[in-house]
Amino acid sequence: MTASPLFAEGETLWSPHVRANPFPLYKRMREEFPVARITDPQLGMHFWLLTRYDDVISMVRDPRFTQDPTRLPEAVRQRFFGHKLRSLSRHLLTVDPPDHTRMRSLVSKVFTPRRIEELRPRITAICSELLENLKAQGSGADFLKVLAFPLPVIVIAELLGIPSEDRNQFREWTQTFFAPPSKDSQEKAREAYQLFFKYLEELFERRRQQPQDDLISALIAVQEQGDRLSAEELMSMVFLLLVGGYETTAHLLGNGLLELLRHPEQFQRLRENRALIPSAVEEMVRYCGTFELSILRFAKEDLELHGQHIPAHEAVRVNYLAADRDPGAFSEPDRFDVGRTPNKHVGFGHGIHFCLGAPLARLEAVVAFELLLERFPELRLATEPEKLVWRPSAQARGLVSLPLAF
């Protein structure tokens, strides 16, 4: 993977044992290789990876980097983004200020904390129904399949105004988008993007003609001083909200539940004090969160970080999971503590690129764990922890399945 002694022979960031427990490697990276050159063996592309908390914080404000692919030379843009449709690539994660400031201001007008909080009764009803399905399946039921994935799909689809009959198709598309990258998956992703693009175009046109009480209608209508989201921006924003609200929340639920089951004393604290559930969710985001590697940023110029020379236009990523175990930022960072405070994790990003959907993910997780504690007092794993299989992706960390007994 790299000539650096960071990795043992044949080992990569994507090796199964690293996927199962990347934290010893990340500890070494923070201490010895805070800026490491990583090569993706599946795509044959390399990037620089930052693992220290302070570097994650400073990266957001560093004007020497850009997240906007349009600012890159054509050859670089094609190498990293050639398989993606431009119409799905103009959202909050792929633009710099002032475009980012304008877009976030518009979207924030409709994707408000109040709108999210109003979803609590509906999220509770959905979660309650899914937990009944879990109970009906009996011991051995897969928590990810029965609850963790369906919950955010249903919630974000209803919020956006996606018809219920189309949700399965959306799940298939999102699974394709999040498939581990490879030469073969790029063509499948291209096809999925095209189908997704066509579907949304048709749905937007229907909402323009007949607005409804949903987020898509609100995004179409929102304006500030006469400014609106362009057609390309609207398409990309809905894509970001749908995909970002699906995979990441599902694995947060799965990863978080696994850690509660691995730490029965912490699980018992929640049973005895339900008021700790919101702080427990924050600790899940820090300790075992879904976001592992950030999106790509690119050096605008030749620069140095921690003694490493990074040429202009090379890709740089930060590692949120590694940063959130940094002892320079957290006391006893490898201890899972559902009552941890303060907890200034970066599991939802930081600064101007803080996740817009974080309030929704938090609400879904809080409701899910409230109901789990209430209805499954004897919850436990239906297999040995070491037999659990982790997805091969380093983009979003999560399990393949999580079988439960109760």
C-alpha cells in the first residue's frame, strides 16, 4: 500500500483486521505519522491522511485547501471525480465560500431545528413499528436489516416527500453509491446516478406544479434577497440529504448498540438514568462514529504539514475517528463513557462543514435507544463479538449485520 513502515507487509487501511479495530493503527499514526500518504488499493489513487484532532479543526479554516472540484485542473478532476455526474456534485460538501455561505443560508431556512423536532412523534411511531418487527422475528434478528437501515430511509424519504412506493428503489441506489470503490463499481455508480438524476428531475417538476408540505417543495421555494438554489444545486442538495441521512445514521445506530452491548456497565447506567441517552448518543458519535474519512480536499499550492511536503493539487483527508480518540483533546479517549462531558467530538464534522443533518441523526438515535431500553430489557448479542463482520469501506464504518438475542 505504501513504502512507509506504518503498515505491515500486505496490510492496508482496508484489511479486515484493521476494519474490525482500526484504533491501534490510528494511535500509531497520531504519534508517528500524523500526515501519512495512503494509497487506495481498489482505485489506485493516493491521498494524505491527517489523524490529529487539532489538524482536523484547523483544516476547515485553512485557505490553502479547497473542496471545490471545479478549482482543480481537468486531469485531476477527471481522475478523482470522472465517474460522478456534475449535476449531483454541487452541494455543501463540494463548494467553498462564498458559494458555500450562500447555499447553506438558503438550505438552513427550511432545514431547521424546529422542523426536525416536529418529526419526533412520527419517528417514534416508525421506530415503534420496526421494533415490533424485530421482536416478531425473535432471537437472531438482524438489527441493521430490521431497524437501523429502514428507520432513516423512511424518515428522510417522508421528510423530502418521496412516495412510499419508491423507497426500495432509493435504498438500492444508496447501496450502490456507498458500495466499496472498485473499477467495476464505478460504472454501476454512474448508472445509479443517472437514474437518480432522472427521477429527481421528474419529482421536482411535479412539486413546482403542485407544491406539498415537504422539504423538496420548501427547497424549491426558498429564496433570500431574490436568490434561489439553482437546478444543479437543488439536485445536489437533495442527493446529499438523502444519502447522508441514510447510511451514516444506520451505522451510528448499529455501532452504538454494539458498544452498549460490549460495555454492560454503561448499558446499565442508561437503564437506570434515561436522561443520559442524549449524551450517550454523543459518545457513540465520538467513540464509534460512522464518519471515518472526510471527503477529499485538495492543496491549492505546494505546502508542508508536520514535515511532509504536499504538492499542489494532491488530495488530503482527515480521519474523524482517529481525531476523536486523540488524548490531546479527550481525557481517557479509549474509554466509552455514556455520561462524558464535555464532548467536543468532530464526528459530525466541524466549522462551516458541520453536518447539516446532525440534529436529525441525533433525534433518530435518541428515540431508537429510548424505545430499545423500554422494550428490550434483556437485549444481548446473538453471536460472539469477534465473529461480527465489518464492511470493507473506510469511508463510513459499519457492520455487515448485528444479530440480537432478547
